[in-house]
Amino acid sequence: MNDVAGAFDVLAESLLGGDVTQGKLFGHRCLKLVGKAFLVDFDGDLVFKLGREAMTKWLVGHEDLNGFDPSGKGRPMKDWLQAPMAHSDHLQIWAEAAMAFAKDTA
């Protein structure tokens, strides 16, 4: 999985159904659980709502991972991890963790 759109499609195929739907967040494709976004295809990266604790754990030692800052003004949204495709081996894990976090906070 090297392209974001394809990776998003694969993840969507594995997670859609039941309470998981596809929608938009900031004009970008996303997956939602009971109306709450948890995975976003955003400007060449995938973004996962993992929760602050899990997000912080992943940021340590991975300089290419970031908090999600859709405004570009240095104010990342809490709980959200933005990951480049270089981390394609973690995408399914993060997607499932994000869905579980959305379920826990619903």
C-alpha cells in the first residue's frame, strides 16, 4: 500500500458496515463510527483518532509522525495522529485502534 487513496479504500472495505460509515471531515474522506470521525484521508497522509495516550506513545522515536494540525497553524488537534505512507505496516492496527477509541468515547 503506497498510495493513500488505495490504503484508505482497503481500510474502509475492512471496517465499513454496522455503525461505521464513510463521510467527510474538513472536505476529506473519512470513516465515522456513529457519526464520529476516526480515520481521515488528509493531504497525502492518513490520520487516526487514537486518544492522547496512544498517540503520544507512537510519536516517541518516530520523527515522521505528527499530531494532526489541519489548520497548519501549529495547533494540532488532541487525540489525532497523522501518519505518512512510510508506516503502511501500522495502518490496519491504527485504524482498528481508532475505531475502538471512537467506540469507547461514543
